[in-house]
Amino acid sequence: MTGYIRSIRKILKVQSENKKADLHVHTNFSDGTFSPEQVVEYAVKKGLVAIAITDHDSVEGIGPAIKAAHGKSLEIIPGLEFTTEFENCEVHILGFFVDYTKKWFVQELLQLRQMRHTRMQKMIACLSKKDIKISMDDVKGISGEGSLGRLHLAKLLFQQGHVQSVQKAFDKFIGSGKPCYVTGDRISPVDAIEMISKAGGVPVLAHPHTMGKDKFISKFAKAGLKGIEVYHSDHGIAAVNHYKKIAEELSLLMTGGSDCHGMGKGRVMMGTVTVPYDVVEQLKNAR
Ligand code: AMP
Ligand code: FE
Ligand code: FE
Ligand code: ZN
């Protein structure tokens, strides 16, 4: 390789590293507080070149986000985040570049959201036994048409004065292992991996540190998992280095994102965890 080509490659590499992508963003089609239009506006303001819309069990926010980004220097990656369960452990699986218009896929997601509705009814019933009277309409007043989730319920519990903060709602009632934690009828990570692949997308394990079961990762890789989310708001330096090593060992892609929920988690996190645009190219090539 000549010195000229080497320096051109170096320039291109630096350019790519300067192009930042946040590959984990929620909208109000799940438990984020920003509409897809507000998400796009914020991402442009932050100077991001790409964001992945990754709502819980929903692809409804993707179309509006693509429309809002039209004519702007922002690429919208169609994605989602499946909630699944494996050996009594909650596992989140991200899907990137899914064909979100496929009828069977949209139908499967509708079923998962119906399951979220049933699960919410169970959580409301449990809280009622603790003399906390909440109606589904109250929860829907917070969630709107969004994929119903615990963050909506936590916010309501806080607003109605049953807990002193949104976090306390999880710590006291609906966090994993707490008295009104209801898992619902969940699919397995292998189902999610297969659905994402069938919809032409790339399955990636979300925030493995929160899952906390490293031994699962090689099993999921055998089922078709293509990457792990090494960079995430809940991952400190030690966790990042740990999951980088695992990704290298298993030849998995390394993605990253903020897991922004608008104001849903107290502050807007979009753009605080990013990866170089190169990772987006890698995901495109992995389809
Ligand atoms: P769901 O999809 O209904 O299971 O709710 C998941 C949402 O609740 C995600 O946005 C999580 O970040 C949030 N969440 C789950 N557990 C906790 C917790 N212990 N503390 C704060 N937020 C949590
Ligand atoms: Fe969420
Ligand atoms: Fe998640
Ligand atoms: Zn998320």
C-alpha cells in the first residue's frame, strides 16, 4: 500500500469516527416521552448522523421518525427492543434494520402489546390489594397509544403521590422481584432472534450488564445473535471492557446507545452514549 492510500484511509477513518450514531432511542410509541418528531429534532440538535428507533415491542414510531428526518442530515435506523425471558431472567433483544412494514411482523408485535395490556391489568390488581387504586384509563392517560410498560405505571404512582419518585415505584412495587412485579406471557430470546432475522434485521443483545448472565450469550450466539450492546448508559468502564472481550471472543458486533427515554428517566440522554458510524455500516453488512 502506498503512503498516499494509507493517508486517504486514515482521513476516512477519522471522518467516520467523527460521525456519531446513538443506536438505542425510545419514543412515545413505547415509554419514551418524546414524539418521533421531537426525537429527530433533538438528534439533529446534538449533531448525530444516525439514530436507531428502538421502542419496546413496537415499530410504530419508525415511519413518523423517517418522515420527520426527511431532508435533514440524520439517518433513521428502523429498530425495536423485544422484551423476552430466558430461565426466569428478563432479556432485552434489539433488532436493527428490520422490515417494519412486514404484515406478519406487525401482527406479532400487536400480540405482544396485547400481552402488555393483560400484564398491566395484573399489576393494577396487585396494587389494588395494597390499597392503591389505579385504573387502566389513568395509565393510558400517561402512555397514550404507546406500548404499555412499567415506566408509565411508575410515573402514575409518583404523580398520584403513592411513591416519592419514579424510581421508588420500581424499588417498592414493580421492579424485578418486588411484590407487584408481573412478568407476563413473554417470548424467548430465541423467538425474538428468529423473528428479527426473518424480518431481515440484525439481532443484538441489549445492555448485557443489566441481564447479568454472561453464560447465556454464547447460547444466544448459536441461535443467531449477531452482536451485543457494549456501550450503554448503565455500563461503566469495567462493564464496557468486559463485554468488549466477550464480543471479541464470540465474534459479535459491538453496538452502543444511550437508551434515551426523553424525559422518562429524569434527563434526556440522547447522544451521551454513541458509536462511530462504522458500526452502522457493520450492521448493514450483517443483514
Ligand atoms: P417493561 O417494558 O414494562 O418491563 O418496563 C421496562 C422499563 O422499565 C424500561 O424502560 C426499564 O428501564 C424500566 N425499569 C425496569 N426495571 C427498573 C428499575 N429497577 N428501576 C428503574 N427503571 C426500571
Ligand atoms: Fe423503556
Ligand atoms: Fe432495555
Ligand atoms: Zn431500551
